Amino acid sequence: MKLFTKLWNDKDVGKRFPNNLPHLTTFEEVRSLNIISNFHDEVKDSTVGWFPSDTVEQFEENKITKLDELKNNGWINDDGSPVEIKYHINQYGFRYDGNSNKIEPGGIIYIGDSNVFGVGNHFLSNYTLQAHNNSQFKDRQYHNWGVGGRGLETYYRLLKLYLEEYKPYGVFIDFPWVASRCEVLNQHDEFHGLFLTWMYDQVYEGKMTEEYFDKRTNQIFSLPAVVLRWHKNVDAIKYLCYKHDVKCWIYNDPELWKKNDPNPDTGVHPDIMVNLVSCAPHHKYRFARDLLHTNEEWHNIKGNAFTEVLNEL
């Protein structure tokens, strides 16, 4: 509450918020304050050669500790330099092919995590692009809205910000991460993605006490918190799409697939898990350039399975 009061009493904030009331504030006004920020914003409308966690630091570390894996997976040249990947980022902070960032109405938006973005992989390898080009939607423009390290709350926020500008035919959401990721306001008055695994690391490194860890996990990653985060964001996204006359498909949504008894650990029905997840378990394919994300082989396998899903919609 102190942070909230400080934020709204700040004179600079008051200049941008004439009414000084949260319910009268637009998302664009919030974004102008730089409260909501991430790496995508820093590199928008540019082309970069590295993208977290596919960083030059990670590559140099892998050269020391996992050189054979870099060689076996074709990510290192004979002179020791990395095989190039070009990350083309458009004016909104999303990845595209680098040829044209013109947005045509009626496209399909694929929004999700770093797997959807394709960290550590070439753009054309992406499973959502492969599936799109082989599906009933192949004649519609493809939009990659992958955001690394984020979850369903971020997806809603981005849709709220840009859905009207893109005017898509449909939105497909994958990898919601409601059980281990959320958005929180940090000490710098910026929203950032909070990882359950990051909190574990903080305890291990002595930067967070176990007591505080238990308190925070109960607040934001307990079952009631996860269930509420899922339902309120799913309902908000569905309404947002309905409001703009956009079709909405959320992969983990039992209502979409008319399935019962979802897997309690994942929220996904077992039959669907076989099709899209178990077909290519992550731990067997973590050989993207950062040796953390899944490689082209994984994208090919999932792309084939995902094509079937898109053609059933």
C-alpha cells in the first residue's frame, strides 16, 4: 500500500495522470510511465544477434562447459564464433521475419512464452510458424507474440495494448505458466515476471530467507492463487477478444476442447498432453543455441502436432 500511495502521489506521475485515478487511466498512459517494461521494449524496431537467455555470456560459458554440445548441434563455427541468429523485432516489440513489419488485419496471433518466440532458434524453425503455414490459416498473416519468461498475465496485458491495432481474425495462446509465473510490481515501480524457480535460486544464494520464500509462494503460487490467476485472466482475454470480434483459442482451456478431468498437475487433459507435449518432452531437446531451450528438431515435432490442432479448430 505504501508503494501504491507513493506512486500516485508522485508529482511527475500526476502530470501524466491529470485525473490521478486508476480507473480512469488507459493502458497507454501506464506504459508511458515505463511502469510496464521488459527487454522486448528495449530492442523494438531493430535487429539483434542475441536475446535472453540466448546471450553472448551464455554462449561463452557453454564453450567452456558444453563445447561438444555446441559442436554436435551446429551452433559453433570452426573459428569458435557462434552461428548467427537474427532476431528481428518489430515496432511493437514482437519477433517477425525481417522482411515487412506491416500489420494486415485478419491475421492469426500466436502468443506464449520463449518457446513461441523461438529463443535460440532461427525464425523459420518456429513450431507455430510451421503449423500456421500448413494449416487452414496459411493464407492469413502470421504474428509471433512470444514473450520470454512471462505468463498469462502478460499475455492479457499485451492483448489489451495491441489487439485493436493488429485487428486479427484469431488469437491462439500456448504455455500460460499460471502455476509458476506471475507479474509483480518491484521496488523500481516496474512490473516484471516473477519465476518460482528464480525464488528458489534466491534462497539457495542466501538472498532470500526460507520464511519469506514460504510467505511469497503462499501469496502468489498457492493453488487458490493459481486457480484465480488462471480464471480471471482467461475470462478477461475471452471478453477482450469478444469485444473486438476476434476468435480466441487457449490451448489449456478445457472449455475449448470439451474435455473433463484435466491433469491436476498441468491443467491439461491427458489426451491433449499426448498430442502436443508428450510428443516432444522438453528435457530431451534442450539444444537450441543457448543449450537451455528446445532445438529445431523439437519445433519440427511439435509443429506437426500443432498443425493437427489448428486444423481441428
